[in-house]
Amino acid sequence: MKIGLKAVALVFAAALSGCGAPSPEKIAEASFTFSETNKPVQLFSDVCLKTLPSFDTFLNAVQKQGLEPSTPIGGHDAYMASGDKFLVATVFDEDDMSACAVAFLGSANSKQIGELFLQEASKRTGGKPQKQFPSGRYNYAYQLKNGSLLVYEVKKPSGQVRHFVFVTKPISRKEVASYIYN
């Protein structure tokens, strides 16, 4: 994983920390239940997967979805969904890496949530994942036909569960491995 992806994940984490105060009630209000996870999956599909391979129509996609400009994330424009639930999207291109990402608060079942994103990504990128990469950092790390999917979850002591889902531009197996293991 290159510094750009790490930086965006850290800034997403900082943005998420402001939305989930330690009270369980506030965390629950800003979090998607598992049954509501379709909304982040659909946003990821519409603004990230449908804009592959270059993400050049990302801005049009977020506007079409009604997302509002938010505080930039790591110097990159970020767009937040309206409503009580925290859901944000960004796209970035740095350090020879291009990716589109969504972040949201959700339930603590990363395996099932990752499977939802993987199913949608597989459908949108042309079929079965080409390779799964074992990783202690990512819940899911797959090379797809038209990009690579990385799913990351952070559980905070307050009970907040932060989900970060990235799709990269199409890259080689070697490049995917370098993003994950370096």
C-alpha cells in the first residue's frame, strides 16, 4: 500500500471521528445497520464502480446522487450524503495510485459487509474476482477484472465501527500486492 492510500484512510478516520460522539445513541444514529448497508453499496457502485476505469466522471456521479461538497480529505474533494447517517465519497490520484473510496459507519460484521461490496464490484467489473490477497490490514483485498477492491474496518472502543471501501483503477497483480503489503 502506498502512502496515498494510507493518508486517505487516516483522513477518512479523522472525518469519521467527529460524527460519532462516544454516546451509544449518537453512534447508532450515524451508523448504518446491516440491513441498511445497501445504501453505501449502491453509492459505491454509482460513484466509484460506474466511473471506472479512470474515475473521470466521478464529479458528475456525486452530483447526480445529490452528495454535497464536504471538508476536503487529504487535499482531495470529498462529498457527503445528506441525512443522519454518515456516508462520504472521494476520489484521488497520487503516488501513481488512483482510487475511489466511500466511508461510512456501520455494524460490526465486516465479513458480510465485505461480501456485499465484493458482489457489487464483481458484477460491475466483469465477473469473478481474479485473485484474493491475504492481508491482516484489510478485511477484503481482491484483484478484479477492472480494478482492485480493498475493504477496511476499524472498531473503536466507543463502539463505533468505521468502514472504508476503495476501488483502484485497473492495475497489475504486482501493483495490487505493493499497495497491500508495503
